[in-house]
Amino acid sequence: MITTVLMIEKPLVPTDVEMVTTLHGEEPVSFVVLLQPRGDQDRLLRALDDVALGELEQVVHEDEEPEGAEAVGAAEQSLELSLKRLRDAGCDAVGQIVDSHPLDVLKSVTEQTRADEVIVLTAPHLVEEFFHRDWASRARHKVGVPVLKLFAHNEE
């Protein structure tokens, strides 16, 4: 069985589930999902990404994201939905919300589970990726296993 640490920032949609569960053909996969919702500290970067991707409507709605207890509740729902979808696809899946130091948690979980790989599945973050400050680029220097960067889909 392949153990994959899957780092996400929003719930998995069916297309994403199919993508990550079929990467290894018929080999069974066990997922440890780490969900880190993007917070206030990333609002400027998200706005720049939205402008760069031509998604101007998104820039206008950046202030509408949940905060505080509402954000925690939304993150828990996103994680549970993602775990359910992975399990429905026939995979073992556990997970947790990462509220701080995501790369330290990623490294620790990767070591504790003896993961075979890490998949970072996020929306495109052009500014961070250009400067190699995105999670995947930084994780490659930290976790000691292969790191695959995939772009999440938006449909529901």
C-alpha cells in the first residue's frame, strides 16, 4: 500500500479525487489529508493571483471568506467532505486541519506515517510559485520524499 500525504486548502471535488486516487493504477493508496485553509495573511497574494489569472470577480469577493470560529467550522466541513470522497473512492483516509506551521506539520506527519510521497493540491498561486515560496517548492527541501504539485479543480 502506498501512503500519501495530501496537502489541500479547500474540499476535494470529484475530479480531484479521481486524479489523486488513480495516480498509481490499481495499487491501493492510503491518504493522510492536511487541510490548511488560506487565511488573512494570504489575502494580498490571493488578490494578485486572481488578477494574474484574469479572475477579477474573485478579487472583489476576497473579504467574504469566513473568519474565526466560522472559518474553523468551514475547514472541518471541508476536511470531512474530502475524507468521505476519498473513502467512497475505496481509499483509506484520515486527516487534520493545519492551523499554523504547515511545513513543520507536513514534515512531522510524513515522518510519523512513513509516507511514500506528498501531493500538494492547491489552486494556482502564481506569485508564490514564481518565487518558489509555494508549499510544494518549500516541501521538496524539507520532507525527504517525492513531492508532486497538482492544481485543484473548481467545479463542484
